[in-house]
Amino acid sequence: MLSLKVLDLSNNNISGVIPKSLERLSYLKIFYVSFNILEGEIPNSGCFVNFTAKSFMNNYALCGSPRLQAQPCKNNIPRQNNKALLHALKYIFPVFGSIIIVVALIIVYKKWKNKSTSLPIVEDPVPIRDWRRISYYQLSKATSGFDDNYFLGSGSFGSVYKGILAKGTEVAVKVFNLDLDEAFRSFDVECEVMGKILHRNLVKVITCCSTIDFKALVLEFMPKGSLEKWLYSDNHALNLLQIINIMIDVASALEYLHFGSLVPVVHCDLKPSNVLLDNDMVAHVGDFGIAKLLGEGDSMKQTMTLATIGYMAPEYGLAGIISVKSDVYSYGILLMETFTRRKPTDEYFSGEMDMKRWVKTSLSGGINSVVDPSIVQEKDEYIVIKTIMDLA
């Protein structure tokens, strides 16, 4: 036992704490307990000083060193000093101000409509953690051999299928195309990021399947599809209140990613196809394949830009600089696209005319010239939309 070099217990539904006695395994070089239900403090001496966050991801009750990107243990949580608080508020106020404005608009809107209907309160679903390691055979069976009838869509690094597991649970199976070099990195990034975040407006990972020649994530199934489908399909339509609710859900997800998670996360690819809707039309942000963990800095730089054209912040597209402001910029584009039902890459936009300039020009005149008329029932609603467009 003392000469053990490799210990991989991932995806085994193991509960309890990690024994401190494992610190004495001086020959242990590879150690994985990810995707279990472990709790308590991660040992921090002996062989554990060499392990990284990947060894422990997707164990929501573990705590320990910030180096492992785990939540701080309760008896070790330091008090934040005033300087750190002021530094955080410098970024929090603009985002929270935006959210507060949109919430206020809902209240005003409801008064104008003179309705007593209140927003439904949707409780967080209990995280599904009782699935053991899932095999390729199980996923193939759940999707009828990845049949086209189960196909939901495709992205930059793979395809998504609907699956029905043995207990009848509907899931989405995201299969990575390993012919693409970036797909390996995207799988690792998504596993790492999704193992550290949990919020009602984020698509949750149930488990994963990882072999040498097959990698897939098993995700919550979103029966209402993507926001993109609702914007551009003739068979679907959103009313004004639904749109505002969806935009608040997305803002709530971003606020959590930027300021509520243990490590600030920048999504880097916010767009309608990555906003998914459940049965209650609650929005969930998904696809973290190119997301970035900021660590201690407010921004970072990368040489390769993988985000979608039209939604990238200028500093990201031109210089590769990534910060929470990159997501805020994408959110503004998303707002404008949702209310106008026109993509930022629409052929109408060319030369110096882009979506921002188009909408900004309309604000001084009639906003009704750019807003999708199908979402407006009364003239007063244009006032609500104009205020939101000013914000965007």
C-alpha cells in the first residue's frame, strides 16, 4: 500500500472524507477522486502538495486550499478587508445596476398591464449525483446508437444528442469530435469549470464518459430548446414578459459566474444558441468549452480567439484580452438581438453599420423601427423596450 503510485477512484459515488493518512503515500504520483460526493477538508501535506484541482473536481462539499479551487473551509475563511471589498464593488455595481433596472422594468410593465400575475418561483433542482461511472455502451443505448432521430444540434467541437437513461431520465449527451485537437482541451475545460459551479441558471453536468477514443458530457436535458430556436423558428414565439424573464435569468447566471463562484469564470461565448430553456421557460447558460478561469487577476490574455464573431468584445477579438467585461459586452449584443430578432452578423450590417450603431441611431427616433413588432402588444411597451435598449 505504501508503494502505491496510481489511485483513480473517479465516478464511483464515494462519500465521506479523504483520509489524512493518504498523505503518507510518498510514492503516489497520480490521484483522482473527481465526480464523487466527498466532503470535508482536502489533505494539504505529503503527496497532496503535488496534486491539482483536476484531482478533486465535482465534489461540491470538499473544502481546502484556493490552489485547488475548492471552497474555503469554514474555520479558515478570512475576513475580507475594506480594500478588497471596494475593489469588488467597482465591478459589481455596473452589473447589479443593470439587473436592478431590468427588474424595475418588469414591475412597471406589470402595472401598465394591470395584471396580478406574479413571476413563478422555481426552486433549484437537487443535483443528480447518484450516477456511477457511465460507459460508452450505456450512452449508445440511451441514444439508440447516436441515431439521427436523437440529434439535437452541433457546435464547434462536437454534437449533442437526447438520451434516455435506464431509469427513464432524459438527458443531453454532448459528444466531442476528437478529430479536432481543440476538442480535447474543450472537454477538459468544461469538466474543470462545471465541476466548480452550481446555479439554477446554469446547465448542470450529471456525469461524463472519458476514454482514449471517446469523450462525452451528460447534461441536464432542456426540453424547450435554445433561445436561438425561439427567435428564428416560425413555430415559436416569445412575448415581452418571457423575453425579460430570460434576460434576467442570463444576467443572474453571469453575476454568479463573475462574482459568486469560488473562482471568477468568463463564459467567452454567450449567444442565443448557448441559452437553453427548461419546461418552465427558465433560461440556463450552457457550453463552457472555451470558458476561462480568471484566478487572481481581473483579466487575462490568450493568443487564439475561439469565440463567435459578432458577440466578441473588441478587446477580446483584436487583442485577445479576456475579462468579465467581455461577457457583459456579449450580453448587450444578446439583448439587442433578442428584441430585434436580427443577428449581429446579418447581411444588413456592413461597413461602419453594425448592430450597436443601428440600435443607437434608432433610440433618438422611433425605436419601433428596429424592434420585432410581434412582441409588442401595446404602445406603452415601446417605452419599456427603449429603456432596455439604452441599457444594452
